[in-house]
Amino acid sequence: MPRVRVGLFVTCLVDLMRPRIGFAALKLLETAGCEVIVPDTQTCCGQPAWNSGDAPGAVALAKKTIAEFEGFEYVVVPSGSCGEHVRIEYPRLFADEPDWRDRATALASRTYELTDFLVTVLKVDSVPGDHEGTVTYHDSCSGLRGLGIKEQPRSLLAKMKGVSLKEMNGCEECCGFGGTFSIKFGEVSAAIAERKCDNVHASGAQAVVGGDLGCLLNIEGKLRRMGDENTRVLHIAEVLAGDA
Amino acid sequence: MEIKSMHFKANASATLANVVLQGNLKNAKGKFVTKRAEAIKDLDDFEGTRDAATAIRNKVIDNLDLWLECFERKALDTGAKVFWAKDGAEVCRLVTEIARSHGVTKVTKSKSMLSEEAGLNQALEAAGIQPVETDLGEYILQVDNNEPPSHIIAPAVHKSLDDVADLFHKVHGTPRKTEIPALTREAREVLRGHFLSAEMGLSGGNFLVAETGSVALVTNEGNGRMVTTMPHVHVVITGIEKVIPTLEDLSTLMRILPRSATGQSISNYFSILTGVKKPEEHDGPEHLYFILVDSGRADVVGTDFHAMLRCIRCGACMNHCPVYQTIGGHAYGWVYPGPMGSVLTPLYAGMENSIDLPHAATLCNQCGIVCPVSIPLPDLLRKLREKQTERGLRPLTERIGLRVWAWVAQRPKLYALGASLGVRYLKWLAGDTDRIRLLPTAPEWSLGRDFPAPQGKTFRELYAARQTRKGATT
């Protein structure tokens, strides 16, 4: 079988804050037999512009991203939020530009969130890493409600011998991040995050795992402010790659 | 009602600081969400019912004028009178005139959010007519110095048992009671006299049925029946979008409305009221008036926000909203809170008066998922943000910031430079710790939480270095 040629869209948050998540994604895809290319001109998918009411900015960044990634067989993103933006929102950005809409739709149909790609497309039967301990999984909003990411990360975690999943109450509830919401309404955002952290604590898990770095930074920031120095906050890619 | 939505942020802060209120909100949250989830399970096909409900509402709002004319014709045939009100001021004028023409001095009311929009109680009082709220929640608020509602179906949800016990003790001058049944009985005893003496009853309407000229009322306390059948005059106030074609459609919508709202398969009382009392009938009003209110609704038809008119006012969106659950309804500053309110307030009360509301959401889409008529609330909120930007209503710093960021993000080399400088700055702020306690570039973030420190270099820097190493070794 020829190697699947995948373009890795690292996402701006991973680029800035947690490069190791990008490398973990790379490792997972390469171990699964993909040829992975990381276009070095990539920046941001444009979701912050779109969600802030800057449609022209969102359209310009979408065109840039489409041009960079449309040559790949698949595009993989270690984020439900950016993945949702490309898969669901991109085609909707070009109501008045049919050529771009077609290109956006074509790219959207080949773009996958990382765990979805590993499970749905590659159908992997093992993952490279192992992780010892109890974890609880936070379902991020765009991944869950936008892309239907629910069982994929759990089924991958189940392939790891050392991991025991302890579901928390309200795992599908928003953590309060909401992109720019977190810096426009900081107090409200942090109060919502506190509820999430209470649920994490009640689960008794040693680590909270998720697929979106925005949520994870929010949860980690709140846990530490609450005085919790122990609960680890990990991206699913790090856990699966055995890098955590 | 006076709009205070421009103070959203300050209102939200005050709510977060109110420990008692936070407790009340936490208690309410679980009840609504759990009950709805249970109730939805008994529908064989929730998605199918939801699609059917959505189709019914679309059919109406796509030809609103037609269905309103049908309703009007049928309602006139049943002996009712139909008035049209352009705005809240006209509602107040019409109700006052109707009351005066019948010599009314006291009006009993069942819950009507439109009367809140119009500020009707204040107008009636100014005209020397006493309005008496008879929905228990609304009654509690009325006797508490006309406090505004904080939820569209549970207006006093922000109050605890203790709050109500103190309030009744104070306003009724009775010994303080601590049990819910005793407090309810006390309210009933007070209200009984009003039911018997009011000359006019005023209700909202959950639906207007075009086929029969009827109004459908969904209530849980029985006060709606007292208000609509005991006085000789009944006035119905509803928004023009509340019309539906047939009784068959009503049965479809009723499968989904109470389940979405309170998690009941059917509300305790469900009335379909048609026409005035006939000579052979024993009860019902001799005079029935419909006041059909525009107040901004017609302007929404055919716009990007058209789907919002499907709303059947169940409250599920706010019950499931992480922001509403955290700050309650008052912070939103007008009649309608939560996601539906954050769309309706800018549309009905002015975009410039409610700058924060479309942004007061994480766009988590829990509201869109639970909406029984499939309103894409996050899309509508996002669209409002776009309209604000187009109209220059957002703060200048935010607009410039976004433009600069989007401009830089289209220039990879410049972006890469900015990213690596930014990361080094953040790393410097964190020092030798793994977190930043006070984030100067986004102080709102660090009000209630730390900002985790970046790893130190950007992915693109590390990846380029790795590729160079790879090149060197091969």
C-alpha cells in the first residue's frame, strides 16, 4: 500500500505554546505509516477572525490555508476547534465565490482532527506510546459537537495498557475558554473553568486529557490558580505518543 | 423595559461575587438539564420531532403575513377583537384603553414576557389600574419591588427558598414560613382575592392557531386558567411570530415544548382558548382581545437572523448555556437572557445598546444542540459580531488589533518572527516557573487563573532545526 501523504496543520497555539504536541502528532502519523509534510508557511486557520466578526480577515486566511494544503491527500490537525473551522466553516465562508467554495469544500472533506484520522481513516490497531495512570477526558466543544469526536480518543486510550479512564461529570460541558471570550470576559470564563476543574477533581484522575490546546491551557491555568500542583494537563497526542 | 445590557460586564462581575446567588444558580442548573435529558428520552424520535417542529415554524415565518391574516379572520369569526401594535408604547396604550372602556381597576396577569418588553405594569399603574402578577415567580418579583425576571420560564429562579421566606414575611406581614407548600399556600391566599375581584385578565400566548383563531397556553400553576376565564374581559398579548397553522401542528410542537422547557412530557395545565363566551356556556370572557405585537419582529423577517423567529421560548438554550449557568439572567440586562436573549436583545432593543451580548458566549453550541426548533444560535451570535464590526461598534483597539493580526498572519516570515519574539517574551514573564501569574497583554485572562508558560521556542523553529539535523545526517 502506498504511503498516505498527509499535510500536518500544527495550529497557531501549538506552534506558540506547546511544540511537543506537534511533534507527538508527527510521531503518531509517521508510526502509522504516513508520509508527513509540515508546510513551513502555515500560520493560522483564521478562526479567531471569523469568531470575532472580521469576515474579510477570515476569508483571506482561509484562502492562504487552502492554497497551502490542498495538494495533500489528507490534512490532519491536532485540534477539534481548528479542524471544525476548516471542515465545517471554510465552505460557508465563500457563499459568493463559487471557485473558492469548491476548493474549500474539497479541502474540508479531506481534513481530519488527529484522533478521528487515526481511528476513522487509518484504522490503527496500536499506538506507539504507553502512559501509566488514571486520566479523565475533556470533550472540547468544537470537536464534540462540530465533528462528532467522542469515541475516537477513548478508543485510542483503550489501546494503552497503563491508562485507566475515569470519566468525570460534565465531560461534554464547555470549559469556559471560548477563544477570545477568555480574554474579553476573563472572570466569567475563569468561573466556568472552575466548574470544570471541580469535575476533574471529583473524578479522582491523575491527569486531564483533551484534544484542544486552548481548553487545556484554560484548565491548567485554573487548576494551578486553585492551588492544584499535581493534576497533569495533557494533550491526547502527547499521551498516545508516549511523550507525556 | 429599560435596557441595561451595556453594563453586562459589570453586572456579570457583581453576580459572580454574590455567594448566595451563585448557590441558587448551581441548584437550578442541574434540575433543568437533567429533567430535559430524561424527558427527551421518552420521545421515540427526538430528532424527527425536532425536524417537524422546525419545519412548522419555518412554514409560518416564511409567510408570516399570510398566516397572521388567516389567524385574524378566524379570531374575528369567534367574536374576538384583534389589534396590531407596532411597539411597546402601543401595547401599553391599547391595553390601557381596553381597560378604561370596560371600567377596569384591577388586572390579573399570567406570565407574559412581551408585557415585560413593553413595560406594561408601569404603564397600567400610571393609568391608575392595578396589575397583579399571578404566576408565582412573577408574583414574587412584583412584590419584591418589581424586580425583573431572570429567566423566561422560571422568572424567579435566582431566588432561594430563604429569599422567598424573608420576602413574604416582610410584604405579607405574616409569620416567616420555611416550607415551600406553606409559602405557596400563602401566595394562593393572597391571589385568591385578586382573582375574584379583577375585572380583566391578561395573558401571553404560547401559540396562536390560525386554523381556529385560538390561543394556546402552557402553564403549570393553574393561574393561567383563572386569569383567562374568570374576568369578563381577557386580553392576549403575543408577538406576531407566535402564530402556527393548525391544531395538528400544535400537537407536534407540544410534544417538544414542555420537554425542552421543564422536562415535563406535558405541562400541568394546557389550555386552548377559542372565542368569547357563548350564551349557552357557563364561563369564559364576554370580551376577548388579541394584541399582536411587532416590536422589531417584522424587521427580522428575511434577514440573516430570520431563523431566530422560530423560537418557541422554551428556555433550553439558557438552561444549557455555561455562561448563563454561571451568571444568571439579570446580567444580560433586558427581558431575554442567555443565548436567545443575546440574539434578540440586539435585534429588538438595539445593537448599540448591547455591544457585549453577542460576545458573551463561548460558542460551545450546547444551545444549538438542545434548541427544539434547530436555531443555529452560535451562527447568529457570530453574525451579530460581524454586523458590529461592519458598523464600527467594537472598540477601536480590538478592531485594529484584529486587523493587524490577520495582516501579519498572511505573511509567514513576519508571522514567524512575531511568534518567536512573542514566545520569548512570555517565557521571560514566566521566569524560571511554569506559569505567568499576571499576563500584561491580556490581563483579563489572569484575573481568575494563571497562564501556563510556553515551552520556549516555536514549533516552526524546532522543526526547522530538526530538518536541518536530519539533512546533516543523511
